[in-house]
Amino acid sequence: MASAAIEHIHKDTQLQGHWARRLVAGTLDFIIILFPLVFVDAMFSIVLGPIGRYYSSVFLAGVVWFLYSTLLEGAASTTLGKKLVGLSVERTDGKGVTFAEAAVRNLSRIFGLFLILDLLIGFVTEGNHRQKLMDRVSGTVVVLEGG
């Protein structure tokens, strides 16, 4: 019988490790894209003022994170953050991810609230405990490299 990840994570140390690695990888990837965004943010501040800069910066960060993740996962099945913690993305049939599949699974990165919902819905609904909602939609899963 299928069940939700939230029903298992408290007693499954491998599942806990999987989600901890994904959190670390996502944080590393965001830090990687954050450095170039600081310079772009300074330009937005000059042109748009503080309020316009805030909204533009948040949206721009989401778009850059989406493009970064999509391009790297589509080309190499991993991002720099995932690579550092030993994770990669593959299709549920074990084959490599296409650019289209990578784009679908990363759509929620464009806006932070969507990413949170993507994770929560994947966590509380039945299915593979290692998938967020957009992983299920795209037919992908994050796995340990070589595992």
C-alpha cells in the first residue's frame, strides 16, 4: 500500500539522510547563484529603487535558480550542490534526465512559495518518498550517485 513520506521519515534514517542531502545541495546551489546576483541586485537598486529592486531581485533569483538547475541537470543529471553531496537526478526508469524533464521538475524554483508547496505536497501525498510533487509530474527522482 502506498503511503506518504511524512509517515516514514521519523523512523527511516536513510530517508532522513536523503532529504538532509537535498536540503544541503539546494542551499549550496542557491549560494552559488547568489554571488552573481549580488552584482545584478546593485544595478536594480540604482534603476528601480529599493521596493522595485526587492521584487525584481526575488523574481530574478528564482529565474536564475531555475535556469541553473535545469541546464546542469539536463546536461549532467546533477548540479554543483548535488554533486558535492553525492546526488544526481534520473528518470524513474533509471535513464538520464532530458532538458524538458529537468525544466518541469525545477519550475517551482522560480517562486519560493511554489517550492515550499512542491516539497510539502510531495511529502504528504502517496508515492515515492524521495520525490517532491514536480519530481512525480516529470517522472524524475533524486538518487545517490552510483547507488
